[in-house]
Amino acid sequence: MDNIQPLRIGMFKAIKLCKSYKKLTFLQKEKLRTARLQQLVGYAKQNSPYYQKLYQNIGENFVLSDLPPVTKKDLMANWNNWITDKSLTLAEVEAFMQNPDNIGRKLNGSYLVFTTSGSTGNPLVALCDTTVNNIMSGISALRAYARKQDLKAFIRRKGKTIGIFADKGFYLSNSSVRARLLAMPWKKYQMAVSSALLPTPQIVAQLNQFQPAMLGGYPSNLELLIEEQKSGRLHISPVIIMTGGEYLSEDLRKRLADAFQCYVQTSYACTEGGCVACECTQQHFHINDDWIIVEPVDKSGNPVKDGVLADKWLLTNLFNYTQPFIRYEITDRIIMHHEPCACGNPAPWLEVEGRNDDVVTFIENGQSISIPPLAIYATLKEVPQLTRFQLLVYEKNQAALRLIPAQGVSKEAVFDKAQKALTVLLAQYGISTLHLTLSKDAPQQHPKSGKFKHILHVNSSEDTL
């Protein structure tokens, strides 16, 4: 096999490729995807020791199902042998991430660093090179808006965008925005992030000052703004609300639309693949199948037919050559569809059973105070030597923390650090009476769905896990 070169795609070419794809016939699209897969696999075999070993019995005339699936746990355990850039090690990346000021900055001038949210309990460390960033941007520029009138209205309002995200971690949304602001400081009047860790009144004050045309964020955070807008404490008039990262229920979509008098939409994205699917006016997630291959499978990894809920799915990212994700397991449950959609987009589409931690409510001086789960998650995730955790919140401000400490560290020592971090966070919301205990149990996935929640609001008499 000839020496295969890495993918090098600039911004204008990325947009051109995304735009021209929709003009191709079905057979031309199939041929293009096959060629991109062959190129990616060939490059991985030549430049990734991990894939060299995994694919040692894979010839050139393979089909996708011939390739063995991979998991987050496998790739993280073999990180140094998985990536194709031999100049980097996981230890170097982790050292880079120790400094929060590096969020949005490029490692070695080449890579943005992202981590996954760890919805299965095991975060992944990902690198985003220029090509990956350009293709993700091209997809966003051409396919993010379900309705053209919303895009036009957004442009008329000078594209003022604010997102409510966790701003203390290397997450995809927050890091991407900060990267743009670092590269183009003059955009600070057009683009901003409000920390999801802040109490709601502080978020409201920032939104009132910024007056966004687009409001983005996690549904659980945006839900807390509905009453603020209705009461008049929040007074903004976005032309569109873009949610992501969590399941958007139809009830919440309607309540957001009613409160803010604008169109509300969402997307389906992940750190490993960027925007996997964009929502259309029929609220179907159309796969960006020129760059992403989606395979719904059951618990044993067998293909699942259209219209049937899959236990998980396999992602193949056709544009990431630095960290090849080839038949990579994603634990979200999806339903695949190939039947025509009324919106006219011929790409296959998905229904997604979203991941969703619980909004938790505490009582302080007779007043109910709700806190979005992301604020708690982001706080605990930064606790040193806390490898894995799960917070169960009960009635009367009672809570229990399940945790796994780093090797060689006692659970009690890590619990003490976690308790102090939570105390500081809750104090910002005016809560001072949390009664937190250390659970004897380890964090657990749901026994039926297999999903993992970091934050659960449960009844005092019943623990669902």
C-alpha cells in the first residue's frame, strides 16, 4: 500500500465539500464514503500502532463490518499508541490541561484539547487539529439552522451569540468559543459564554447586558430561565434558541418557545464526532453522513434494523486522522430511519434517547432553590483525585456521594475535598444546610438502560440504583 497522507482541509474547502455533497447522487455518495473510509483505515494502519495490531488480519478489500469495534476504555488505555502523531503523549496533554488558562489554546500550536463529559463514567481526552475544526465549522455553517428565516434574522441581529456552558473544563462547546475569542478578541461583543456554574440571578444579569440574538445551552440550564423571562427579571428577545448536550423534551421545547417567542431547536453532537446530526423542521436528526458513519447495534454488537431502538451505536469519524475513531462505541440509544423525511433532506435520520442528569432542588429558609446538574457535575469533576462519582440528592437537603478515588488515595480524603467544593458551590446559590454523607456504594449505571447519571434526585425512601 502506498504511503497515505493525512487529511489537510482548509475552511473554504470544508464548506465547499459540505455544500457539494448534497448535489451528488445516492451512488456517488456511497462511493465517496467508501473512499474516505478506505483512506482513513489505511492511514490508521500505517501510523497508529494500536490500529496496526488491531487490523493485522484486515486486508485492503474489507467492508466496514470486518473491522473490530473499539471502546472509550480501550482507546484511553492505549492512548499513546492510538494517536497518529508520535510527538505527543497523554502525560503531556494532561500536564497541559492542569492549567485552566489553556482552555481554548492550542497544544504545541496545533491541537485544541477536549474532554468528553464522561456520561458512561470514563472521560476521553481528544485532540482537534485544524482539519477537524474546519470540517466541524463547515457543517455548522451550512446545516445548523433548521429554518432559513432564523439564520437571516440572526444575521440581521449581527450574530450576537451567548451560550450557557460549564466554563471550567475542556469541554467541546466552551473550549471552541474560547478558542475563537482568543484568536479574534474583537468578537467579545458578538460572542460570549455565561458560566452554567453561576446562580441563576447572575446568569440573568449577564444575559440582560449582552442581549443575544442566539441563546444556547443545556436544556436543564435553559429551563431555569423560563420563569425569569416570564417575570420580567430576564428581558431578552433571541431570534433562536439552540440547545444541546442533553435531551430536549417536547414539553420543554414548547415552554421555551412560548417564553421567549422564538424557534427552539437542538442538535446531536459528541466530542468524538462533532455534530453527528442536525435537526430539521420535522425535528428529525439528519446524519451528516458525508463525514460520519452511524451503525445502530444491540448489546452484543449485532446490527439493529431501522425503526428499532438500539442499545448503543458505533461511530466512524471520517475526518479525524490524528485520533481515528473507527467503529467507536457510543452508549446512547438511538433509532435509525431511512424513510423519506418531509423536510426534503435525503440523509438518514435518527431518534435519540437523550442523556439527562437530574435538576436538583434544595430548601433554604422555606424557599425552593433549583440547581442545574451541570453546575454540580463540573464542580465535582475538578476535585483532585476524584476518579468517578455519583451524587444522590434526597428530600430535606440530604445527599449521598458515591465515589471512586485515585489509586492509593482514601475515599475519606477525597470525600472531604468534594464536600468542601460542593459547600462553596451551594453557598453561591444561598444554600448552607446540605447534609452530605459518604456512600459505601460505588457509582452505578442504571440496571435496565445501562446509562450512567452523575446527578440523581431520588426520594428518601427509594434509591433507584
